[in-house]
Amino acid sequence: MMPGIFLGSILLLIGMFSNAAGAFVGINIGTDVSSLPPASEVVSILKANEITHVRLFDTDAHMLNALSNTGIEVTVGVTNEEVLGIGQSPSAAASWVNKNVAAYLPSTNITAIAVGSEVLTSIPNAAPILVPAMNYLHKALVASNLNYQVKISTPQSMDIISRPFPPSTASFNSTWNSTIFQLLQFLRNTNSYYMLNAYPYYGYINGDGIFPIDYALFQPLSAVKQIVDPNTLFHYNSMFDAMVDATYNSIADYNFSGIPIVVTESGWPWLGGASEPDATTENAETFNNNLIRRVLNGSGPPSTPAVSINTYIYELFNEDKRPGPVSERNWGLFFNNGTAVYSLKLSNSQQISGNSSSVFCIAKQGADATKLQNGLNWACGQAQVNCSAIQPGKQCYNPDTVQNHASFAYNDYYQKMHSAGGTCDFDGTATTTSVDPSYGSCTFSGSSNSSSRTTVPPSAAFGPITPPSGASSRLQITGTGISFLAIAIALI
């Protein structure tokens, strides 16, 4: 179980990430983390904060059961290893659907199946069986009368587009001609959507200085750095929009239209190694804040302005067990100890903050349950803490856990008695934090900005119990695309 304020201040923001036009920002839940909480605690947070869209990399039974009767839209994943078997066996596909989808519907609102993760670039030998796997899964859904509720697609990276700029002439790598055609035909026939993993971070760092970093971060561009498609004269204010448009035009190059794009992964690492100077907290905060604002304005890219770009941020927390460079373990919005890495802003009047000038006292994660209960009893009894807010039906009652209630009582005592020598110890079950543990209408003593703070209940974190398989490498943007962008900038 993670520390008490693991989601400290992000999930309500994600839950509110939808607008009247239907655009939404969801979140990817990776689980390659040293410690994860029970799924039931995760779902209590999702329900309390109206989280609407979650993408899982697998079909963890604990999470899917816990998500029942919540209405949360769930995308489940077929792992890359599973693709190999399903693509060669209709019976394997039927068994997978029965076990991992039909068994949970309708109580668990599974709305999509992501078949593999960047299969064409991560396991290219599986390309001939990717679309057969999707077809077999679809037939299994039809047999269960679930095909109208559950869509099937497959996330692909930008690497399968050999010429991403200018977007108007972008095209898929001809190596995958047959597979791409079959894929697009499947998506059109089943009224599904194209799943795109788009990472401007990699587009920038692989651009050898040609790409302005402001372009990657959704920041305003100076007059001499405007990015314009020389064929359409469309102005691209962000690399993100250009990536989406390049994909739309690559699809059109196969004479397909009307297939919307959902960005299944996008984000920016907040920490890197010595050779990764652009993986910084400042850049990650800027990128994700601007990404949220961009998606929620409800518009599409220049070529398809009427179709919003629904997007899932990668990722909720730092997967500290992932191999590779330092940045690979630092895409999360939260540290493994539960504190937010940086602030995210919903609007000028609401801010998700990872840091605070105040100090709060909360229950330690993993503390002995008996000691926690004793500490809670002492605080609400002998110490005369006002514990009315954690009584049934009150604003701080949910989530109904000893750790949550103890955190509230411990902090109330600490705020009142610290100046008189009171400590944050409670027989070793308490610890201090600078992250405000307030959430929703539950305001902890010491919160300096309760009227504008939007945070999530303590004692929670979320993610499937089992680790994902076949997670994307996220390495994108080819050299050809970079040269085309250089030409476009020169033309301007």
C-alpha cells in the first residue's frame, strides 16, 4: 500500500477533465511500481471524484471487479504476449473475451479493448496476426452481443509514419502497407477509432535542435519560428497537433476517412539522466498543463477541427521498476511516496498543487492497524480533537478507512498543539508532509487555500495488481520527418 496521500491532488482534476462537447483527458495506469494499494481503495477514490476514463494495460481481476457499478469507462489491454496466441486461434480469442470482458459486463463499464502496445514496432514479427487477432476478438464480442458497447483498436507509435512533416503529405511506412490497410478497414467496418501514442518529448529530443522546444511544449512561437505546412498553409501551434494531423493524413493516404483518433498516450518525463537535460520538472509541468487545456478546448487539429482529440496522459505515477534510462522511471505525476511532482492547473481559479508552505501530519502508509486505531481513539478522546467531520455522512468520512480517519485526527491535533510542543508521532504511526491532504469538501486543518484547492482523499493510489506487458517504448519521430520540418521552417 502506498502512503496516505498518494493521489494527493490529481484525480479529481482528471475526473473533471471533460467538457460539454465530450472532450476528455483520461489517464494511463502503469503498475511497474514497488508498491501498490488494494483495488478497492483505488475505486473509492475514483467514485468520490467522478473519474470517467481509465486505461489499463492488462485485465487485472482485482481492478475490474472493484470498478463494477461505478460507470467509469475502462479500456482494457491485450498484452503483446497474448496477441501472438489470440491471432492464431479464434477459440483463444473467445476465451479471452469471455474471461476478461463478458464476465465483468455490464457492471464494469468496459468500453474498449487495446490489442497490444505498439505491436508493429515492438514485435514486428506479429504484424501478420495483429488484425486477425482483432477480428477474432470482434467476432467473440458479436457472439456475446457486446460489439456495440466495446470497441477494438490497437495503439501504435508515430514511428510507423515515415514522413510526419509536413502533415499534409504524411504517410505510413510502406513496410506495413498490408497490415495498415487491414487495420483501417477493420476500424471503419466496426466503427472504431485509431489509437495513437504521441510523444512530443521524443519529437523534440530527436530533432537535433530543429524543433523549437516551445513548439513541443504548446508555448507561443515567435514570428520567425512559426510552423506552417507549405501545402495547406495550416499553422501548427504545437507538435502534438502536427502529430495528430500527420496521422489523419496518413489514414487519408489509404483512401479512408471518418476514422477518429484517440491519443492513448502522451506526456513528458520530469527527471532524466545526465544525457537527458530536457526531462525536467518545469518542462513536464508546462507540457501537461498545456496539454490539458489544449484537449479540453474541444477542437481538433487544423485538418479536422470538428473532431476533438481525446487523450490519456502517461502516466499517473512513476514506475520505479522500469528498465532503461532515468527518464523511463519518471513520467509520473506522483512520486512513489505519494507526493505530487508538480502542480497542474484546471483554471485560473483552481489549482492542483504538489507542494505547500504548510506542514501537515498524516498517518504513515503501512502503519500497524491496531496502533492506528489507538492513535485515532486517543486523538478523538483524550486529546479532544474535533472528529465530527469523519463521522458517517460527513464530508471527511469517505474513504472509510482507519488510515484516512487517523490522518484527519492526527493533523487536527498537530495543527492545534504543534506550537505548544505537540508532535507528529502517535507511537510511530504518523509522519509530516508538505502536500495538502484536503480533498473535495474535506478540508484539513492548516490548508492555506481550501477554497481553490482540488485534491483527493488520502490513503489511496490506483493501478492493476499485476504489471503490464508490452508497454510502449515511446521512442518516436523519424529522421525523414525531421528533415521535412527543417524545410518547412526554412520556407517560413
